[in-house]
Amino acid sequence: MTIESVDPDDVTAADILGSAIERREDPALITGDAEYTDDIQLADMAHMSVVRSQYGHARIEDVDTSEAEAMDGVVGVYTHDDLAREDTPGEAPFNLPVGWLLPSLNDVDHPILADGKVRYQGDAIAIVVAEQRYQAADAAGAVDVSYERLDAVTDPDEALSGDARQLHADADDNVAFDWEIGDAEKTAAAFEDASHTASIELTNQLVIPNAMEPRAAVADYHPGTDELEVFMTSQNPHLHRLLMSGVIGHPEHKLRVKAPEVGGGFGSKIHHYADETLVAWCSKLLDRPVKWTATRSETYQTDALGRGHETEAEIAMDDDGDVIGLRVDTRANLGAYLSTFAPAVPTYLYGTLLSGQYDIPAIHGHVTGAFTNVPPVDAYRGAGRPEASFVVERLMNRAAHEMGMDPAEFRRRNFVPDEAFPYETQVAVVYDSGEYEKPMDEALDLLDYEDFRDRQKEAREEGRYLGVGFSCYIEACGLAPSELAGQLGAQAGLWESSLVRFHPSGTVTAFCGTSGHGQGHATTYAQIVANELGVDYDDVEIVEGDTDEIPHGMGTYGSRSAAVGGSSLVKSARKVVDKAREIAAHSLEADPDDVEFENGEFRIVGAPDRSIGIQSVAEQAYLAHDMPDDMEPGLEATSFYDPDNFVFPFGTHAAIVEVDPETGEIEFEKYVAVDDVGNQINPKIVEGQIHGGVAQGVGQALYEGAEYDDNGTLLTGSMQDYAVPKAEHVPEMDTASTVTPSPHNPLGVKGVGEAGTIAAPQAIVNAVTDALEPFGVDHIEMPMTPERVWRAVDASATADGGHDPEDGTADGGDR
Amino acid sequence: MFPDEFDYYEATSVDEAIDLLAEHSGAETELLAGGHSLLPAMKSGLSSPDVLIDVGGIDDLHGVSVDGDTLVVGAMTSYSDLLDADAAHKHAPAFAAAVGQVGDEQVRNRGTIGGNLAHADPASDLPGAALASDATIVAEGPNGEREIPIDDYFFGMYATALDPGELVTRVEIPSAAGAAGAYAKKPSPSSGYAMVGIAALVETDGGTVTSARVGANGVLDHGVRLEAVEEALVGGSLDQESIEAAAAVATDGIDEAMMMSDLQASAEFRATLLEAYTKRALRATAENAAPRAAD
């Protein structure tokens, strides 16, 4: 069912929106011609290396830099004391700020170099600058740090227990925040009225983002102009400029942040880290360019983690199987410090999605954020929404079982009905549009569901265990509007900015404040602009990721680029057309109201032979020899687009697996993904995003998990130990789409970047527990390694007195 | 990351390599073959030799040949070169099957048979197959050449019967052209190394098993023969029932307390995998026996 790529030369501007044209960025990425941050070589460039804590929690007694300072090529070694010195750039406190405040938030200090204490393995203690990268690394190894070890805690429940060592003086019992959403009383009443309930306890494990390109930065300070240029692996250069400007005290307008080609992020390059800031500080201190590129080990130790929830959840049903209440209590691991958007992820990006695709009249969610001795935890592909969907979809399975109903039919009867949109949930959001039965129907069809249940039965009789799992996910993309975000504590707006500029020759450059790092914006944005302006796709160039070139921007995360950035481009392009229409009318000696625009041509209504192309208008606009009265020359327009609402993509994913109870091994028989991401700009890119997203979800379900020992030492610190899924681990996927446009943006698009990652884990867990239902296995924690599956089978068999799975009398444990 | 500083020497002959080893016997010295175990260990700081002697370019150590009833594999033969040699598949089916599952294509293009066996990583794919194939390790040192039977070769984690001044020059495998062999492996999803890997080489006569050698890696801190399985197989037929019975004794004689235990599989679970993958290796052997019998 793979979508065929289309050559852009075979498509006109009128048809290019929605066409599966090839990604224009791929040849450079594949051949190595693309320039990444680490490819940048500047004259006289020095290299920075970071001395990091070996321990999860320790007081620093002494940092002896003398041996390192004496080594060949070493330019300088700096600690927190050097930051604070009067003769070095900036002013104390050199703390990284948090970008989302909650009323109960304990906003603890996050120094860019440790100030007497380290709180996770990898916490930065000192930096070494040397002429060469190897010299810097060797000298960093020679910095002698004396530690006083402290007890560490890595589990959020233990951290909050009152018995754990406190990380921060001003965060009692390691509580980062205490937050709730929904109506506790109404929900409690629903549970009292319920005729059936089901519950689950689960862990959503910490995962490591693993972008292919490690984080990196090159800073180049120009003392003559006081300009500081920073090239860095950024998903949001303007935001990094603002935050970095504050941390090192360099004026925002003299700081340029540029993201060259960025090799993946999955959220890990949204946040503002110490390392990139320190590179900028060093360049300013030393008056020369400085580069730092993370090693893969540093990537594992310091990139913000994702997920990390401990959750108890319950669901209440009436006699007919209608869900009448849902409540959730979660302890979220935030790691050692508050990363940039960390407080929003387990709260507003999680609690607001607890209604799933379902019409639930009473919901209550309670989340406690915990400081622990692991790296800061922040947004990772999906960010809060996978955790919410995981809880809801696991509960729906339990609930269907409790009701004795088919899991698909139980979901269907509880879907928000088509006529209820826009639908206001009990958890503070309004779903824009949805037709939830359509993807479910398509998925059941692709699964051949009726036939599957027969096959499952026959297989069980042969001692083979097949299972099917559903995931009817919802996500919220394109966070908005800014006013609401402000009320919720965001320290930034959530609009997007763009500039569409015709050149005198008729070609177009479009600048957008999003910052792609693999999504294919150079292609999809060009499709949007070419379509709006009626010019050839090849005549449109896209520029992102440079604070000096682009008016402003909020970056790329949360599947926002199409819905917010794309809409901003539409807005700018339409302003350009409006101006061009006036110039065209002037040139055609007509009233602008009588001029229509189609396929790049302005025509007088009723006199179609009198026309002028928009590219000719552009030429006239720059010649400016004969412009309408009071009109400025030139043809370009800037917009700031602030959406009315989030967009809410949805879909049904389903997996069929076979589980070998003897070895705990899981084989995919089928994986079906039916996604409704609204209108599609480029179906090939949509398909690719689903493939990649599902692969990452498969990773979380079966392979990935950051493991720390009791001292906070990372045990899965390399690709030898941390299993990122490889091609052989990813199932063949049957992908299909339904299309329910978003009603509130001009493209009708929703978002697709995170859908697969949000949808996949619970589809797979539900399939495995369905397969093992005869053994009474109703939950296995992720990653579902063969050993965990094997132990679950073994434990359930033992608990049930060694029952025989073939007798079909297994009871469902705590279901 | 970055390896510590080291001196590098390139040996162009076995004699030169032995001389260099002797010359640097006072320092921590490593022989560099394909580098696919050593270099990652050096980069991650697990290994920090003062001297590297590169033996990968010694021409005499490359190639696969047949000498009478013996398959001779030069120590610096890459996995890929072995797999390209028909003789290897014909005379050493279990060994070739295991080599085919080492790492990935790129690793197989660089890594070498001798380097692997000298390194003796217990989770590598070759120890079990070398044991099952009754290989002989031929090593050369200052006192000349000596032959080490494989059963006397593996001592423990990265430890072998090789002396510090010796290098492996070739591996000799008695022809098993009349036998069937297979290798079944449960790879770690992260590293690709064997959580367990079982190599089996079985000879039958008129449907009756006349000899069987079964070796395992990933289980103990060194490759090990599953002698109870071998004994269970001999005299029976290679049918489903006898395979199950033989696999059921896979852990006999193996002390679970000595079994490898790590994040990916506890000792207890390894014992389960050992039985399951012994079954799979024997089933695959039986399938391979059928076409050989028809030859």
C-alpha cells in the first residue's frame, strides 16, 4: 500500500498541494553534501570539552584543574567560579530558565556549571577549551574532581516518599509541582454510581531520544561589532536566542542563532542546555570561534529524556458499557532540574488528552512532578500525549474485558459521535473535528478482524498464541492560541511567523520561523507557497533556522509546523497576492474588485483575454515605474499567525502479534495504521512520518528503556546496551488514511509528526496481553523484553496454580 | 569517544609480528586484526593498550583452503571471505552458519576469524561453532608453531590458551562434509551479540545419529560444549521427539550460578533460552540433514 513518489515536474502549481512529490532535500542528505553543525570549520577555532559528574548525586569538594591547564594545547579550564568572575562575560547566576510555569512549581536553580553540587551523572562541572578536540578531551579527563557522594534516587515514587535524599534545598520532598485537572467530586460521584469499574497500574518508562546527529554548537564572537553568532543543533533558533541571551547576558539583537542542517531531534533539541550556552560564553571570553560536539556517550547521558511516569488509573462504566468516569494519578519523573518545557509535558500536554476519543462525562487527573537523580526529562516525540493515550487505551482494554465486550465494539460505543464536534472534553480542550469510526472501520477491514478471531481460536488449539491490540489515539498538535498558553503558564507565544518574498525575476523565497530537522519542510512549504502563488514549485525556495534572516519564530515541535507554520505561509502568500492584485488591476486599468486570480494569472472578470501573470507583476513591483498611487514598491509580506485552537489528529492503529510463551518472543503478523491527520500536503511525507513514528513506538514497546542503578549511574549508556529498533525489528505496516479537515486553519491540516509514536505502544501491549489472555496475563511493562513476557506467563501460571492455558478458564487477575 | 594514545606498528609477516610482540612484551600490547572488537573497546575506554601491532595485512594469513580432510582458514580471513568460499560451507557447515550470523554485512567485511577466536568474547558467535566443529587453533610464537585443540582453548572471559607472545595463524577444521550443521542464535536487540547461540554438527547413518557435537556461546563466560545434549542425540534419530528430549537436557552440567546474567537476560532466563535455542539449532540441523542425505 506504499504511496508512489511523484516527480514535481509532472505536477502543476494548482495540483501540487496534496501531491506525493519527492523530498527535494534528500539528495544532499543522502550524499553527504548537507552541512551540519559539526561540518563547520572556522579559522582559529578552538574546541570545548565538558567535565561531567561521574555520579548521580554528590557534593563537589574540590575541582583541581592544574594538571589539565598545563597540558599541550589547552587554552583554559573553567568552573562555576570562573563564570562568576568580574573579568569574564556575563553576570551571575548563570541559570537555565524554565519556559513553562505552573502555580505550584518549585522553580529550582539550574546552573550551567555545577555550583557545589551535581545532581545527575553527566551534570557539567567544568569545561576545557583546547586547540584540538583530542587535546580538549584528554585535558577534560585530567581535571581532578573530589566528590562527596550522596544518596541518589531515580524513581519518582521513591523520590516523593519522604525518605529520599532531597535534591534541591527549596523543593521539599523533591516535589516539583502538584497539579490537577478535571472535576474530582463529579468523578468520584461517577465511580459511586458505576456498575462496573476497571483499573490499571503502569509505568511509562524513561526513554532516550537518540537523534542521529548528536547536539553540537559553534560560536563565533566578533569583538568589533559585539556580534555573537551561534550555529547549533536547534529545533527553535529564535527561542534559543532569547534564552541564551538571558543566560549569558548578551543582547538579543546582537546574538544570531543559526541551525544548519539538523539530523533529527524528537524534541531533544528544543530545550536549552548548558553546553551550547557554554560554547557561546567561551567564544566571547576568548575572542575566537569555539566548537563543541557531543559524543554519543554524552548524548546518552545528557539529552533530555522522555516519558517517565508511574500511574494508577481507573475507569467506571454503567450497566450498558458506557464509560461514565475516569481518574488518573501520575507521578512524573522530571529528573534533576526543570528542563525548558518540562512542567508542561506531564500536565497540559498529558492531562488534557485523558478523554481520548471518548465521550466521558467525568474525568479527574492528578499529577505530581518529582525531582530525581536522572538527567532532566522533557518533551520527546509525542510529549505527554503518548503517555495519556497509553493510559486511556490500556484502560479501555481492561474495561472491555470487565464488561465482557469486544474491545473494538466497546471503543466504538464510547466514541465521541460525529455530530458532537466541536466537542468540549472534561479536561479543558475542545476537539476541532473528528469522525472516529472511520479509521476504526478501515482498520478492522485491513485486519480482517472477524476472520482473525477465528484464526486466533484455531491457533490456540494448536498451542500458538495470537493476539490483536487496538489503539484509538487522539493527539493535540499546534499548541494554541497564545492567549490560552499564557493563562496556562507558557513563557512564550505559540504563533508562527513567515515572510514570503517575490524577487524581481519572479522567483520566490519564503522564510518561516519553524525549524525543520528532517520533516521535509523545504518540500512541503514550497508546495504550499507554489500553490498559493500559482508559480512553479521549483521557483520557490524555503529558508528556516536563522534568526538574522527570518522575522521571528517559535520552531518545530509538537507537530506544529504544518498547522501553524504552514498556515502562516498561506497568510503571507495571500497578502502578497492581495498586493499583486492591486498592481495587476492598475496595469490592466481595472478595479481590483474586478480582477480574479487563478493559477498565477490575474484576469479581469468577464474579459479573460486581459491578464497578467503574478511573476510579471513582481517584476513591475520592483521596477516601480508605474505603481498605483500611494503603493510602496516591492512584493513581499510578513505574517504572524496565531491559531484559534489546537488541531486534534486521530486514528486507529492495530497490531496482530504471535507470542511464544516458551521464550517470551513476540513476532508481528500485521501492523495496521489508519490515521486522520486532516488534509495532507504530501501523502508520501505523511506515510514516512507514520513509518518513523511507529518505529519509535515499537522501540518503546519492545526494546528501549533508560536504566539507572541505585546510584543514578546509567546502565544503558551506549547503543551496545540501549536497543534502538533496527529495520529488522520494525514490522511491515499497512497504512491508510481518512481525511477530516481541521475547520480552523486555512489548509485544513492537523499534524502527523508524532502520530505513530503516540499510537503504537499501547496497540502492541494490548496485542500481547490479548495473545496471552489464556495464561491470565493482563499486563506487561514496557519494554516487553522476552524475559518480561516469559516471566509474566510464568508468574500468572504460578498464581493460578499452574493452570493449563488450553482449558480456557484463565481468569484475568486484577481486571 | 577518544582512545588513549598508543604506538602503532604494522607487521608484514608472521615473523615480524612475533618479533614485535617480543620487543614490546614489557608494555600492554594488542594485536590488531579487523579491529571490530578492539577499537570500540579502546574508544569506550575499556581497553587502553600502549602498543598496537597490526597483523591484518599479513598476506600469508588470508584465505580458505582444503588440505586433505581438513579445512584450513587463515587467521586474518574476514567473515565475508569465508562465507564466499564454497569449501567452508561444504566442510564446516556449522561454522559457516555461525559466521553468517556475526554482526552485519559491514562487520563481516572487516572482522576476522582469527581475531574473533583470539579475542574470545563469550557472547560472540564463533566459540560454540568452533567447539561443535572440533577446530584446532594453530598459533605461532617465539618457540615455533603449536596446535591447540579447541576443547583446551577457551578458558574464560576473553581468556584463551594462547601465550602472550603468540598469534593465531590459522584455524583447522576437520571436514564434516558428510554431516549436517546449523547455528541458532538469540541476538541482543542492541548489540547483536548472542544472548545465547547454539551450533550443532550431527552425523547420521541410515537415519541414526552416529556423532554429535553441540557448542554454545553467550551462556557461560566462555564457549562450552553441551555434552549432555550430544550424548542424548547419539544412537537416536533426528526426529522431533529426540530433538525435544535432547534439548531438555541442554542445561545439564551447566551451573546456573556461573551463567551470564545481564540487563537483557538473567541467568534463569538464559537457561530457558538455551533449551529453546538448542531445539531450534537441532531442528535446523535436521532440515539441513535432509538435502545432504539426498546428495
